[in-house]
Amino acid sequence: MKQAMAIAAVVAVGLACGTAVAQPGGFGGGLGHGGGPMHGPPPPGALMLALDLDEDGELSAEEIAEAPVSLLILDEDGDGALSGKELKLPPKQGKPSPLMFALDVDQDGELSAEEIAAAAESLLALDQDDDGALSRKELMPPPPPARPCALMIALDLDEDGELSAEEIAVAADSLLILDQDGDGMLSKKELMPPPPPPPGQDGEAVDQDAEPVSEPAGASTAADRGWRGFGRTWRP
């Protein structure tokens, strides 16, 4: 009996988790800011508008080489640097865009004259395929990590993303951790994915009294500072 329940539980994981990710509005879904479906990428920011001379949504080798000159089109006060206002950064941006992360070496939210002068070299930290240019994919921020569904959280005891024979064997018992009302069954509410973590670095709660994290010695490029590319965790 328990073996049958275990098999049914594993099948349920595949169906429930797959459905939740595939459906619009699920915890892996594709909703825009207003709760409706997304319609293409967001409009380019000031940096991309300045650097993408041919407006094709990518940065060619030539555009990257011209970056130190192109960026100065944003320099409204002529001081050779770019303030947050000149960069038109939103007041509460959270993690910066890949472009800003690559260019803003000291992560102060502005671009100094030295950072602008080194722009061409800094941008190549985003060049994952080493072709000397930046594709749309390379210019996109990595997606947020998908939250596992409730069934997988309960069954995957060692949190390795897989279900071993041992985990399947105890599936019936493991599922009861989700049974909040103790009725021996799992309702739709109990099968809902857990809520997202509170806002903060890498999903951790923000500690207002925490000391700022200093960069390791010699961390001078985006690659040194933790860029891990599209689809991977990055820690600006």
C-alpha cells in the first residue's frame, strides 16, 4: 500500500510542479508588472541607447570599442563622468543591469571618468562566447531562481533536486509535513508553493545594521566581482 502511495506521490510531483511552472501566473510564470502576460523585452535603458549605435539590440565589436566615446553623450554637465541622474537609473533599482554591473567597477551607482575610459574592456566581461560582441542573450539579466513546488520540497530530503530510491520509499511519510490541518490529506492550499523570501541580497532578509561587504582584493572587473552570466547566479 505504501509503495503504491509513494509511486503516486512521485507522479504527482511531476504533474503538479510541471503544471505550476508552465502556467502563466505560476511561480515560474511569465507575468508582467501589471499581472498580465509580458509582451517582449523591456525598453532599453540610457546605457543601451547610448552604446547601441545601430539600434539592433546587441553590441558589436565596433560598438564596444566606441563605448568610451558613446557613453559621453549622456554627460549632460560635461564633467567627464556620469551621475546616477545622467544614467537615468530608477531610484530603487535593486540589482543593476548587466551593462551597469560591468561598467560600474566600484559599484557606487555612477560612472567615473576612469570607468568610462575602461568601458570597452569592462564590457567584455559579459562576452560569454568570446566572440568580441554582446548578443541579446548576453545583455539580459539572469532570471530569478525558480522556487520548487511544495511537493518537491517535502519529498527531496537532501535537497539535491532529485528523488532517490530511499526518498521515494518514504514519500508517503514525507508528504505529511505539508498536512497543516492534520486531516491526512493535502488540500490545494497546502499544496501551494511557499511564499517568496523577503527582499534582500540573494533572497535573504535585509539587515539594516549589517556592515557593507567589501570587495576582495584585486576585484576590478565584472568577472572578478561575481558575474556568472545568463541563467546563473550573480551577486552584484
